[in-house]
Amino acid sequence: MNKLLLLGLASGLMACGGGSKSDSMNSANPCGANPCGANPCGDNPCGDNPCGNPCGGSDSAGPMDVGVDWTGWATWNKVNAEPFVSKGHKKPWVNVYVPSEQVSTYAALEGEMPEGFAIVKSVHKDAEGAAGDVAALTVMVKMGSDYDPENGNWYYGVLSADGTKAMQEGKLAGCIGCHSSANTDYLFGTK
């Protein structure tokens, strides 16, 4: 993964106050002993490390089970006409995908989303790249009423492009901070 892209994604997440560890992952950071000096992975169990040290390769780096198979996201319906710069994430261009059975719910964007509602933003380096290589996925799932009632019961994640590894996930303060300003149930839509 391009070093600048990964650092840009991390800084975009940090701009919203991100960087929180998953509420479900081990507190030990496999990237903590980074020989490159400052650790660009922050305090999360990262996937690909731009410094090249072997972090994030364990089975425990997979996303927590939230009832969604993220590996099939590319077969979901893209709901935006053109790639756009994601609100609060600074530079990354994104496309938004939802499962086919949720397209009309997302298009209406009214009221509270149903439990199990899932959304994927594929993150790209630029508008031209939004038709090709995916750098990462940012995801949301509406969880049950006891998951995080103070913050709309949303699970947030930053996953590898193939959806098999979690770089950050859970009740992420940075994501909550940005999405709490959305007009409809923590969702901004595609504009």
C-alpha cells in the first residue's frame, strides 16, 4: 500500500478524533515495536504497515463478527453516481455500496436505519483511482439496541480492501464524532 495514502487515511481518521482501539481487540499492539521510530499505525492492530515490519498478520486481526460478510462488498449496489471526497476524511475519494435489499432504505435516508443495515465506502487515492484500486474500506453496521445506545448503536470499521483484516473497528470515537453531526441516523448520504 502506498505510504502516503496510508498516512493520509490515518490523518483523515485522526482529524475526526479517531485512533481509538477496537473495543473488541487485544490491547497489545502488534505494531508497537516499530523499528521506524514513530509508529504510523497509531494504537490499533494494523493491517499493512508502511515500515515493513511484520504486524497485523495474525488471525486475530480479522474483523469482529457483526453479521456481515465484508468480502462480498464489491457485489453490492454502488449508490453514488460519481466518486466524491468523503466528509471528514480529507483527501480520500470514495464510492458507497449497500446490499441490494437495502438500496431503497438508503436512498430514502429517513428515520432510523434497521438493525443489520450495512454500508461500505471503498477508499481510493483520487477520483481517477476510484474506478480501480481500493486502498481500504470504511464500514458501518447498525447493531442491536444495546450495542452503543448513546451513539446510535453503530459499529464502525476501517478494513483492508478485501474485507478480511480490521485496522480499526468498534465504537470508534473519531467516527462517532463526525457521524453524530449527520442529519439522518449518523449517515450523510452521498452528497
